[in-house]
Amino acid sequence: MDFTQSEKTVELTESMWDFMREHVFPAEPEWHAYLAEHGEHAHPPVMEKLKTEAKKRGLWNLFLPEWSGVTNLEYAPIAEISGWSPVIAPEAINCQAPDTGNMETLENFGTQEQKNRWLKPLKDGSIRSAYAMTEPAVASSDATNVETSIRREGDEYVINGRKWWITGVADERCEIFIVMGRTDPDAPTHKQQSMVLVPRDTPGLTIKRHLPIFGYQDQHGHSELVFDDARVPADNLLGAEGDGFAIAQARLGPGRIHHAMRAIGMAERALALMVQRAKEREAFGGPLAEKGVVRELIANSRIEIDQARLQVLHCAWMIDEVGAKEARYEISAIKVIAPQVACTVIDRAIEVFGGAGVSDDYVLAYFYAWARVLRIVDGPDAVHRNTVARGELKKTPPYVG
């Protein structure tokens, strides 16, 4: 592959950096102050200002090539830049999870009526959405384990079960849930599951609690849901009965690229903070930047970030060239390496910052918590390592012995 950035990428990258420096970074203090005053799950008005500005600059819905004309390879650097402010920037350009995956799902599997009702406002950024698959009672890294029942009764589906770690639910703008459950327990293993669209105000759906990550409450929430005879029209089915597992697999490919690039952006900001701290802080007779151990932390961080970035770019290129299915081993590999590198680099930055690094005065503590979570979401590291190993075991090497 050619790693030279296209003219479109250069233009978008420059525009994105201008947007970040002029609007996103200055909005961070206002964002946090508003949440401190109005509650952890409030919606800071500054976000709507950022969205308006992003639309003016053409930085909107860039994540899906069919809509934006931007390839996965061209979008990857934009996703990385958004990772420098991972709570605010992705939403500001309407490229935030889980909405991106849900929009792709509706685009690929939704009926025209479903697209008109839900996809259009999601593309406009006027509502949010959630993806309800994970359950507390089973190991949900194996999607065939889901126990929530989706039972057909006449012209309706009746849903019963519990879900948790469902991102976005605490935000009242989250109006639609894509729910995965079991429609036919007697079908072949990978044809037992289906997906249905469940509006937020559906009777029988209860939002039980919002779960923290390492003590942090996400502004949009990671929530536990209870479905107790929740009924939706049969027309709310996505695809056909039994398509749930296949839809879930199709949904996750490009989204993992987005997570990986944002993780690299987080690592880059952590490294920038580490370098700045090392230059400004003095201990034992001189700046930290002059200490060999600190220089080693900085050097290793640069090497590992660049390695991970190249791997992610290669994976994005493969998705563009041969599709997500053929790039499944590369997707699993970058899903492991990018959050792992982010965790390591952020941890090194915390080491250089000392006590300040684990406080809320800097972004490092939250970055570390979120990077660690990324090693679980969309499939834990162990599952993806198994996928990579399976691909390796299928290869015939040019020489052994």
C-alpha cells in the first residue's frame, strides 16, 4: 500500500486540526463545568455549537465511505485526531459510537421506513441511539450466548431479558435501541438470534442504572436495561429472523478501526503531555527530560504509537480493498494493539506526572480508564488474539525448518 496521504486527507486533516484548536479544546473546560453544575449526564449546550461549526467545515458523517466519499484509509487520520478529545470531538463531527455502527446497520439492513424514521435523524445528529447486546448473566463476548428472548405474537415481538453496558442510554436524546435477542432457540446456533428496533418510550423497557467505568460516569452513560414484556411492532425487525448474528458481525468491522484510531489519538495526547511535563518539571538537579529513564519512556512511546498507527492504516486500506470480512484477522489485530499501546503510553505519562497524573486536573486518569475499557468492548483482547491465531494457523509458510 501507499502511505502517502491523499489530497482529500491532507485537506480534511488540516481542517480537523483547526477545528480542534479553535473550538474543541477551548470547549473542554466549559463542557466539564456544565456537567459539574447540571449533573454527569446533562447535555452541555456547547455541543450543538460544535456540531454547527463542524457541518460548516465539512467535517460531518465522514466515517462511512458510501455517504461521505471518504475511504476508511482517508478517514483514519481524522478519527485519530478526534481521539485527542475522545468525549467531545467524535460527537461534534457525528462520528461517535455507538451511533456510527447503528447508522451502518440501519443503512445496510433497515427497511426504507426504518431509515426514514431513525437513520435520517441520526445522520442529522438530532437524536442518539444505543446497541443492546451485552448481558450480565452470560459471557457476551460470544454473541451466540445472548438469552434475551424476542418472541413473535401476532403483529408484535415481545422482548424479555436484561442487558448491561449499553452505551448512550443516559442521554435523553437516545431515542432508539437496536436490541439483539433469541427468536428461535431450536435453530442452528448462528441463526437463533435476531435484532429489533425498540424506541426509548416502549412500555416494559426500564432503564435500571448507569454503570461507572473505574468510578467515572460517562456523559452518555453505560447502562443496565430490563425488558419485561416489552412489545414492538413486527415491522421493527431488522433484516429477517435469524439474521442477528450475521448483522452483529457486519456491524463491528469498520467500528473497530474507529476505536483503534481514536485510541492512538489518546496516546498521542498523552505523549505530548509527557514531553511537556518532562521539559518543565525538575527533580534531582535538573529537568526530567534530561533523565535517561524518562527519555526511554518517551522514545518507547513514540516507537510503539507509530507501529500501531501503521498497522491500523494497513487494516483500513485492506477494508477498502477487499472488505471487512477478508480483513477480519487484521481487524482483530488492531483491536488488540491500539488500546494496548494507548494503555501503556498513558501509564508512562502518569508516571512522569506523578500524583497529578492520577488526579482530575489532567486528562490522563480518564484516558487510562477508557483505554483499558477499550480492551474489552467490541470483544475482549483474548477473543481477538484467538482470531489472529486462527488465521495464522491456516497459513502455509514459505519455509519451515
